[in-house]
Amino acid sequence: LETKRSGRPLAAATPCRSLRLTNDKSANIYLSDGGHFDNLGLYEMIRRRCRFILVVDAEADKDFAFEDLGKAIRQVVIDLDATSVSRTSK
Amino acid sequence: MKTARVATKDSPTFAVADIIYNENRSRPGTLIYLKPTYFYETVSGRRSLIWHRQRRFSAREHDRPVVLGIAVRKLSPAWLLFDAQFMPAHTKPFADMAEFFKVVKHRAARLKADPEPAVAQTAGVTLVSLLRPDDCCDKAVRTPSESNR
């Protein structure tokens, strides 16, 4: 969602976003649900060191390939150093 | 959980994982992963969920109880139920939910006598995989309306 503080969509904001010139102080604000990075919210939960996480995956995954889960785990392992997610042995 | 290409009817319908944090590796966290549309009907048939729903409502011989649900017990006083079923307007609302609770009861009774039940226990949480084909086809879990046919 791209918007100006006036409330009207602004096509000119696209170049600003591409150049990372949009922030909460600028006239143009770029809002997103974060799905382009982590569609499950798992990354943030692990970053905050939550001990019990319940993920309900309602993504569009008609082939049941678990792409978002795999991507989230890969991001966690790469970005949050020395944190691993593995299948429980219990 | 397995992807649709390699999944079988007995594949688990949920996943439990340990999260090992660097600062405290001896005390891992717990991740529970649920996918509301991941059921054996959708996976083993390797067809779309909509296809199965249409088949269910168009062919009477296939109109068996289709139970949706993954139950998380002891997570809260109530059961958590994620109902993502395709529900045409002419169907009885929440009919599958009623079936679900029948299967829960039936399955729970079976688990008591099962030496290796399909239960994963971790961190005080018990997950029960309820979606087995024999459950859905068992007479004990059929609806009264089906029994009268």
C-alpha cells in the first residue's frame, strides 16, 4: 500500500520506494503486511526469542510444497546466527 | 509433514519442532506448525480442495463424513479448531464440525488402548492426528442421517 499523508494514492511514490526514500518521517509512506519477507510471522517470533510458537499457515499453497515455511526457516538460520529449527525428537 | 508429492494417507497433519537458541541451547523452544488445508483428502488425492468438495457434494456414493480439523489439546481449556472447508450455501452449516467432535471422541477412546498412538507430546502440549481414513469410514463416526439411509 502506497499512500501520501493526504490519503490519496500517489504513483510518484514508487520511485521513492525503489530508492528506499520512504520512511515514517517522509511525505510518502510504504506500508506492507510483511508477506514479501515472511508470510508466517515466524521470523519475528524467533527474533524475539519466543519459547512457544504456534504457526497457522494459511498461505496459498495449492501444491502443498510448504514454500513459506522452508523460506522462513532458512531466513532464521541465516540471519539469526546459531539459531536452529529442527524436528523434535520426542 | 510431507509435501503433496510424497505424502501418504498416514502422513502427519502437523509438525512439531525444537527451536534452539544460541544463548540457551539446553532449553529449546517449541514450534508447532499447522496448515488448516493440509488433510489427507487434499494430499493423498493430489487434487485441489475444491475438487474434492465438489466431488463430495455431487456424488452421493462418495458422501462420507469428511472431517476437518487438527486438534490441539491442553493448549487451552478449549480445543482449537481451524475450519477452512469449502462450504456451499446449500449445505448444513458446520456439519463437518459436528463430525469432527464425533471423531475426536472416537479417536480419544481408541488412543487409550493404542500402545503407540499418533500423539506427539511436547512441552505440555498433546497433538492428536485425527485424520486417518479408517476414522472417516468407521461406522462409529457416521452421522445419524447417514445411518438412516
